[in-house]
Amino acid sequence: MANHSITRHFIDLSGDADPVETQEWRDAFLSLVETEGPERARFILDELAVMARAPVVGWSPELVTPYVNTISVERQPDFPGDLAIEERLGSLIRWNALAMVVRANTAYGELGGHIASYASAADLFEVGFNHFFRGRDTAPSGDLVFFQPHSAPGVYARAFLEGRLTEQDLAHYRQEVTAPAQGARGLSSYPHPWLMPDFWQFPTGSMGIGPISSIYHARFMRYLSHRNLLDCGGRKVWGVFGDGEMDEPESMSALTLASREKLDNLVWVVNCNLQRLDGPVRGNGRIVDELEKLFRGAGWNVIKLLWGSDWDGLFARDTTNALVRTFARTVDGQMQTFAAKDGRFNRDHFFGQDDALARLAQGMTDEQIDRLKRGGHDLVKIHAAYAAAAAHGGQPTVILAHTKKGYGMGTAGQGKMTTHSQKKLDETALLEFRNRFNLPLSDQQATQLAFFKPAEDSAEMRYLHARRQALGGYLPRRETACAVVPVPPTDAYARFALQAAGKEMSTTMAFVRLLGALLKDPELGPRIVPIVADEARTFGMANLFKQVGIYSSVGQKYEPEDIGSVLSYREALDGQILEEGISEAGAIASWTAAATSYSVHGLAMLPFYIYYSMFGFQRVGDAIWAAADQRARGFLLGATAGRTTLAGEGLQHQDGSSHLVAATIPNCKAYDPAFAGEMAVIVDHGMREMLVQQRDVFYYLTLMNESYAQPDVPPGAHADVLRGCWRFARYGDADATQRVTLLGSGAILTEVIQAAEQLAAQGIASDVFSVTSWSELARDGLACEQRALDGAGGDLVPHVAQRLDGEGPVIAASDYVRAVPESIRAYLPAGRRYVTLGTDGFGRSDTRAALRQFFGVDAAAIVRAARRALGRPEQF
């Protein structure tokens, strides 16, 4: 009868045409569970569901379950820790986090910061820290944890108790520039590995990037295991995210990948405080129900963590099912109001809705009603949910944790519309907070926002350190130690490009050939991770299908249609190519996981992600910026690059801006090589910089699908190729009275060469320079200028000024917007006229020749620009 009463608690029998028959069916099912067990009961339900989906019935199970905890009291494990100590520690961390933010804004009033988000997530974090999140000292390198960005103050506050941050550090929250002068380190606003390279592992401050990144990190761990590169068994990826954050497309875009790959090493905790930045996430609905549908439909295991232990007694006494019925009709906007109000209001407006609810609240004081916890604030309930998630196999798990935004902030911020931006509290609110969490602070200490840290030999501090030691050390923690990966000599894989001897090929074709040779190297080859969205055949990479295979966690269960072909499609458990389907967001997340493996796993990998260049920085630029923050090391290859090389595709596909955006990312080295030899020199240097020197940079190379004669690149030019430009050739009579300098990059360099030949025929001599990187030239010029301003030594003449030390006008042409070649104007030799040609405007569909004529970057346009700059606009 115990099981019978529990089950009845969740069923609403109102409106039943035959309650007696319904009760007989229910009793029969309960008998099946009791006599045959849950496994048999699930089998019968599955069989009945198949029958019920027949057209004559047209029924399928509802994806939303009642608004109650998934883990029942009977299934709840014993709490393994010291509950009283953990609650005291949590309260101290809450206080220090609050004090940190309020002190910064009391002093300056402009720094910002967030209190309410961490207030809602604090207990979710603490149960993880004390019982689940394994540190880097565990084999091989612990769990991966993605922290909700607005909760960063709470992570800093815990690190302060752990002795990893000082009181001075906390006093310089969001003061990264001024802190060093005070002997402190500034604490970044959100998790930023670039700014705190020994602390944060993952940047999550751009909403939505953290969730998709966590999925691909979990998948990449399986990839490493299946390829026998690193055993990642037993390790988990934990992500604590906000319910409002789930509106970001990236948050939801890879859910089916996680279930399809059966990533049971992945656990998400969605902090459902029901509020985003301005108000309710779903004021007129219920975000928990919506998320449950989404995740269940995507194949995830869903655990609802809604109500704390104090509600257990109310549910047990609720024989009429009044609570569940009321929750079913209470929308989140109203639930937010209940969170913001006190016990008296909730007695009158929640429990006062009908007699059954009112009877449940009889005997409870207003304070007891006010203290009824939502599940995300109950350590015992959180532990039960986390334990179930960690033990679940075959599926990723999401925990939907119901909390209150601004929990414990009382009338100053709990559940209020304005709570997200709350960063100042008056004396009354500070004392209320102190009393609410029984903090050992005097009135003076509380109102002066004093940080508090117990004595090192106190029970709280001993417990805090013991728990982290048992779990493998402190988190978050970023490390970069990894073995050097040797790079083979260029002759072993790139001689065909460096000594091309006029052979026609495209730079895309040359790259694929180069990549195939690198994959054969016994040491470097296994560390290479080729990544494509869904264009391997477009880029001529089909030959790699058989050579290294496409990674599949289940191998290949079918015989491909083209099995007899030498380029047949091959999936394999140990496949090396990551083919991500039509998802640039997924592919860049996959690239980031591989590009940061050196710090996340202590194993250096080298990803090459090749894609349509227009679908990179423009489409997933925020994700690339986050990868830069995470100090990624790898190659991005923008193929079919430029606005005129991709004939016929038109406006949306033609790229005229990626180099402009790439130049804004400090640790991205962007190159637009025209020749295969240039590309080989750049790739070789990049590999050595990232794998041998272990510098935190990544490379962006644009590649063209246009075939033309490829010249040799002389060894003496290699250094200039890397710095950004080198003299390709001189044209015309050495004694010519008029000379010009022509600069070209990428696909347009061939037009520049043709222009030089035409000018020579007209008696005008020219020097032709291949510009491999406008942005590297601009950075070099800026660095020289800054050294001069600072009065520092060293070379004060920019590289481009040194190379262009001749006379006459300089004409620059690019397949990108004019702002790209314009970026070096300030660093040219004084007195030389500078004219830039580019492809500003929207793209068009036509032939390459027509497009270059239309945009004014063909040889004829370059000749006209040169003659006009020389004062000879007339035509021959």
C-alpha cells in the first residue's frame, strides 16, 4: 500500500468517466511493479506504447512529468558529508562573494558585477565542489567543469577560503589594470583563461558558448579514448548553466549529438531560477516543463530537482493531490512573485488558494513557510540528484534545479525583476543577509563588508581542504604542461609546394596534399585532427576517408554505396576525421576541444578545421573569440576564400571580410597566401610555434579553389613570408623613368602579376610584392610605433617600410574589402602615395573574370590605378 499511495499522489483522477475501472488498471500495474520489478514494468509499458501509437489510437507518452522531484524520498541516498559544516561553509562563501561585488561598486560605482546569480547557484556549486568535481590530481586529469559565468564571484570566494586567492585579490575584483600596483591580482569579470591562465579552464561569459563547448569536449574525450591516445574513462564533464541561457541557439543545437553519441560522461545542471536579465524566462509558462520536453525529446536523461526536504512532509500529507494540481497551473511569473514575497504573503496567496492547501500549511509559522526551500538550495536533494546523474549510463543527463534568483537577499533582491543587476546593498540589507545565514560577523563587520575566513585549524577549514584533497585537488585550475610534439622537416611533406616549378594547382589542393603527408608521419600524424562541417568532398579531401577514416563511436554498421570506389566513405571507431555535419557552430566547438587539449588533458593535439571562409568569422565569430580566450592552438582554414575566387556562388558565400575580423583577435595570426609554397612555409612555422615552442597562438589561412601556375618560394624569402610580405619579382626596364610598387595577396596576386607585365609593356617598371598577411604587417607597424612612443630601443622601422624603400606610388589589391590593405597605410615610407583596391559591397554570381572586373581588382583596374597615381591616366 505504501507504493500505491505514493503513485496515487501524482495522478489526478478528476474528470474520469469510470474511476473504478481506472483504479483496477492502476492496482494491476502496481502489482506488476511489486511482484516483477521495475524492469518488467518498463518492458510492458514500452509494449503498450507501441500499440497505442497505432493510428486507431494515436497516442504517445507525454514528455512532461508532474512538477515534483524525480528522485523520490525512498530512493534518496544518505548524505555522505557533514551537513552542518557544509552549510556554514556555503554561508561564508556567499558572504565573501557578496562583499566582493558590493565593495567594488561602493568604491567605484561603475564596475558592475552580479550577486543574485551566484546566490541562486551557490548550493549547486558547493555540492559539486565537496562531493563530485574531481581535480587535476586524479588520473589522468580530473573532471571538466563549466561554471555559470555570472556566478564567478562565488568561485573566487571559495578560492579565497582555500588559500588560492588573497583578501587583496578579492578587494580588486574587476580591477585587472590597477591591481598589480597594489600587489594583488585583478579578478576577471567572468571565467577568462586568457586573463587568469592558471585559474579558469573554460570561458563561459558569452552565453550559449559554454553549453555547446561542453558537449564537444565530452565527445572529444571519447575520441581520444577510442583512438587509444588517452584513457578518459570515468571522467565527467559538468556544466552549470542558466535557464535563460537555454534560449541561445548554441545551447540547444547539439543536444541530439550528445544523446546520439551516448555521452554519459556529460552532466548539465540547469539553474532554473526562472529569471533572466530583465524578468521571467517564461512568465506565462513554465521553463522547467519546456526544458524537460526538449531534453527528453532529444534523448537525454532528465532529473527534476524542484523541492527541498521541508516539502517532503507536505507531499506525504497531501492525500488529495492539491500541491501537484496547484503547481500544474502556476506559471513562472507567479512563482517569481512567491519567491520575492514573505511567508505571510505565501500563506495567503499560495496556500490560501483552496482549503486543501490551507490545511497543509496549518501548524506552520510564517517563518517556516518563508524558509521552505526549493530543491536547488537543499544540499541533501542536490546530492541525490548529482549521485543519480553520475551513476546513469547510456545517456547524457540534465538536472533541472529549481532555485530562487537572489536567494537569501531578502527584500533587497530575492526574486525581484531588478535582481540581476543588484550590486549595492544598504546597511539594513547587509544585516538581514548576515542574520539569514547566521554569519559570525558583528554589525560593524557586516556593514563595512569585511571578508571573513575561519582559522586554518577550524573544523570548517579542515573539512574544506579534506574534501578537495579527497577529490584530487582544487578547482578550477588550468595547467599547460605537455610534451613537445616533433614536427618533421618540410622536405618530408611539403617539397612539392616549395619547389612547385610552375605546376598548376589550387592552394586548397596543395593544402590537402600537404595534410595527407603530415598524417603519415609516425609521431605528428596521430595528433592531427582534421575537421570539416560537411564539405570534405568539396575541398578534395575524399582521399582521406580511406587513409585515416571518419570517427564514429559505433564504427560503420552499413556497406556504403560507393564501397567499390578508391575514395569510398569509411567510418571507424578509430577514425581520425571529425565530420560534424552541417553545423559550423558544432565544428568550431569540436576544433576548440582539440585545440585546447594540451591544457585540458595534458596532451597536445593539432586540429585543422577547413570550411567555406565566409562561414567562419562572420558566422561563428563569437565562438572563435572564446577559443582565443581559451588559448587555443590549431589551424583554421578558410577555403574558397575571397569575394571573386568562388565563381557563381554569390552574395552569401563570398568572403570579403574574414581577414578584417581575424585581425581583431590578438592571438590569431591570419595569412592570405597566394602560392602553395607560401602556405607550406606558414603551416610549418605555425606547427613549430604551437607544438614545439608551445605558444598560445592559432593560425587562420585562406585557401583558394582556383588553379594556376605555382612558383618556387626561395628559402631566402621564408622569413619575409612569415612577417607579411616578400618581393616576388621585378618587371620592366631597370632604367625606366617611372616605377610603381604593386602589392597583392591571395587570389588577386595573379592579377597583380598580369598588371605588372602590362605596365612593363607600357614602359612602366614595377616591383611586385606578395603580401601574405596584412594584419601581421599592421601589427608590426603598430609595435614599432609603440616602441617609439615609449622611448624603447629595438627596431623602430616597420617591416613593410623597410621592404618598400623605393620610389613612386604603391598600389595594393586584395580580394577583401579595402579596409584590409588600408590597415598598413600608416606604416609605409613617408611620401609614397598609397592606393588601395578591394571588393567592398555585396558579392555577385558570375565568372571570376567578370567579378574581378566588377569590383575593380582585375589587372586592367590595377593598371589604371597605377597610371593615375603616376599622373598618366591616358590610355595607349
